[in-house]
Amino acid sequence: MALSVSARLALGFSCVGHTFSHLLMLLYPTVVLSLESEWSLTFGELIALMLAGQILFGAAAVPAGWLADRWSVPGMMALFFLGTGGMCVAAGFADGPLAMAVGLGGIGLFAAIYHPVGIAWVTRDPATRGRALGINGVFGALGTAGGAVVAGTLAEAFGWQWAFFVPGAVCFAVGVALTVAIAFGLVRDSRETVRTARSEASRGDMVRGAMVLLVTIAFSGLIYQSTSFAMPKLFDVRLAGIVDSTAEVGLLVSMVYGVSALAQVVGGWMADRFDLKRVYIVCWAMQIPFLALATTLAGPLLLPVAAMMVLTNTAFVPAENSLFARFSPPAWRSTAFGVKFLVSLGVSAISVPLVGQLYDMAGDFEPLLILLALFATSGAVAGLLLPATRRGQPSVQPAE
């Protein structure tokens, strides 16, 4: 069945929002490379300025999801674009560590809106959920990939401030466009349809599935955020002599994360066609050898290993979000996804001091990568405890 104009625009704004939610949050780890000499601070001290933003990125997810369920999904998405873009521009005016921490905190606060609202927006049809999440995931991966190259290129060409000014202004402009579309009725809310939908699992399976997923989600968040924060510095250190500028580091990081966009499409296809639990566990297990290989690897071989490390970490995302949608009540799905991302992004805020302090202590990322390999092993084991997810199971109870 053809999508309505409102549904097409909703999917489009959701996908673009996914790009900006990751891109704007990942500008700073590359900007740090320019600030180390300008502000005369260590990598660990500078990366720690992200902590408040990362905490808010997770902590504000639950109230954002609740507001979307009770008020308006499109309205919250417009607030996401306007607030995140505006605070990104503000971060470009920072004249010291405190101002930068405040700017990054504001970005995290408004960026927290996207995942509980935007992801829940694209999980409403179980039949095509995996494909929709795969497409949406590609845009998120492009944002992750683009963060380093956008920041590196703009910082190298015009100064680090422009790494915030330009993407922030574009994000704000998209928010204006969505606000206009809502005002003219081109994008409409569909909360009433969602409230009458039926749950996809029994109460017992919903409780058990949610509890297991909250554990695995915490591990996946730690791995994803730690690798994305560490990657620019990892390449700067391990590829010495191969890369000579911030822009080159940013380009290589972006290439690595660009590859992960393909994993989202494949992961979405698998989520629609195969047993979700099996897909999820296999993808978890595939991360372990690549994280282990990366612990001491340097030189050109690091690039394909890093690409596979990121690819395997993102391939299961459509399956993970499909599982979480399955084990959550439709009428409260945005709030449920808020809890999911509170755990994922809130716990992963630990990765900020983890990355900085382990590097400052060891002078390398070997201890960090060993720890992440252990997290991946724990995630794969925990996935075995998920309820069975046979395809084609009927809805079993009314949503509440």
C-alpha cells in the first residue's frame, strides 16, 4: 500500500533527524584534535567536557518519549531540530572549557529527543519494521560517518568554530521546514491509531525480553560510544606517518563509519526474514574477534579491522530495535524507547571518562579495546536469555 504524503514526510524527517542526532554529537571528538594545542589541555581533559552532554543525551530520553506519547510526535521532532541546531551554533562561540561544556550539554539535551521519538515513529508496522529501521539506520550511520569528516574539513579550512556553525545552522533550517509542514497539515500525528494497536508478545515475554534487552543495550551503547569517541585519536596515534592532518583523520574515520551504513540495510533485511533472537546473538558474537584484533594492530591493516569492528556493532541495530518494539506496549512505545535510550546513552556516558582516562593512563587504546571485547562477549551470552521470537506469532493482548 502506498504511503500517504504525511507518512512519507514523517519517514523523511525521521531519517534526516537520525543523521543529525549522531552527526552533531560526534563533531567534538574531532574538534578536540584542534583544541589540544589551542587551549593547552590534554586529550583526557578535553574529552571530559562531553560528559554532561552525554548524560543528558540519555537522561532526557524518557521525558522526551513521554511527551511524544502524551502530546505530539511531530512537535517533539520539530523541537529536536530547532534546539539541537541552535545549541550547536552556540557551542561554536565557546571561548573556554566551561562554555564548551555548556554548549555540548545543550546539544545532548535536545538531541535526546530523537531516539525515543524518531525510532518509535518508524516501528509502527511490524511487517516492514526491519526494512524501515534499516533505511533509518543508514541515515544514522551516515551521521556517525559524517561527524568526523565534517568537523575535520571545516576545522582545517575555516577554524574549529565553523565545525559547529555550519551543521548547526542546517539542522535548525530543517526544524523550520518541519514546523511549516506541521502548520500546513502536511505532517500529522497518528497517536490514535497507535493506541488501538495490539501487543506482539505475552506479558511474561514482554517483561523478560525487556529486562534482558536493557542489559545487552547497556553493553552495546558502551561499545558503540567508546569506539566512536576513541576512533579519531586511535587513527591519529596508530596511523602516524600515514595521516598528517585533522582532515585526513576525519576522512578515514568517516570512511570506516560509512561502511557501517551497509550493515544497517543487511541487518534490516535479516530482521524481517529470520528469527530475531538468532540474528541478534550472531551479530553480537561477530564483534568479539575484531575488537580483539584491534587491541594492538597499527598501520594500514587497522583500517579494515576497524571497519569490521564498527560494522558488526551496527548490524544488529534493526534486530535490537525490532525486539524492543515487540516487547513494549504500542501505546507507550515512545516512552519505552525513552527507557531504552536512557540505558543505552546514559550508561554509555561512562565511555567519556573511560576513553580519556584509560588513554591518559596507558598512552594507547589497548586496555580500552580489551574491555570492549569483554563487553561484547557478555552481550552475546545475555542474548541467549531472550524469549523465543518465532516469526508470524499473532498479537496476544490489547495494548495498554
